[in-house]
Amino acid sequence: MDNDTHKLVILVGSVREGRFGPVVAEWVAEQANAHGAFDVEVVDLAAYDIPLALPAESPKYAGEAYPRPSGMAALTDALTAADAFLVITPEYNHSYPASLKAAIDWHFTQWTAKPVAFVTYGGAAGGRHAVLHLENVLTELHAVTIRDGLAFPNYFTAWQDGSPLDPGAEGYAKTLLDQLAWWTRTLRNGREAVPYPA
């Protein structure tokens, strides 16, 4: 890696009461900080005003003039500053939460030509259906999704004291972060060399 670190936003996608996402995010942030390639910021969607009703014009074309609620300003700033994203999401009814879709839809260029990795949790599938849907959505926004993610099936019995019980979890996290770091550096260098033709 370069001597400088890259800005990684860990996005907590669920706002449901009693959600497990913040526990996962704290552990993932520890792994990312220990990895050393990233300047890590945890962004929790529960802290922001994210309405479901959207303005008529697409944020792709409105640019800086897009009328986002004032309560979303810090979220927009964090997404804009990010070099990479790591999305923490559960699986609700074989997909991902509406809060996460709303946050994605309120933005466009913030995702463009940036890498996105996934850490999921859920029942038997461990959130894998959510990732399949997110990959489709984020590809439309010209983001680059990372192949190796982390999934925690039956998380309610697979975690203890804020950490996964699987002894291989830290190794899987390192693989994810290695791939994310490679794509982060490559895509940032590309964006800085030549504007992305979106």
C-alpha cells in the first residue's frame, strides 16, 4: 500500500429497534483499524434524517444543487469524502433494509468508481440475499463491489461478547480488507488521473 491511508466508511445499514448492526460494525472497525490501510469512520444511518420521498430530479443530474434535507448533510459529506465503503447489513425478507436503499437513492456520484465490500448477518442465509440485491443496485451507480465478503448465519448464536465465535473470522476479514485496499488504491489513483466517464 501507499504510505498514506484511504478513507473507509463503514456504513451501518439497519435502523430497526434492537438491531445487531452496531455490534458487527464495532468488530469490523477493529479489524479495519488493525489492518492499517484505512482511516476508518463508522457511519450509522440511524443518526440521520433519511426520508423515503425523493425529489423529482435525479441526484446524478442535479449535482450540488440536489435538495437534500439538512439532517442528511453530515451523511452526504461522509459519503463524498470516502475512498471506499464497507456496508454492514442484515437480511430482511430476502433483501436489505429500506433505510439503506433510501440512503443510496439520495446520492449518486458519492458511490461512483469507488469500491464497496459487504459484511452481512441474518438467519440461515447470513444475509447473502441482501448482498445479491445490493450488487445490482450499486453496479447501476458505477460502484465496484468486492467479491469476498463476510456473512454471519444465525448471528444470534454465532457471536459472544461482541465477537464472532468462528475462529476463522479474522482471517476472512483480512482477505476482504486486502481486496478492498487493493481496489481502493487502484480506483482512487484512476479517479485522480482521469475523471471517470459516468
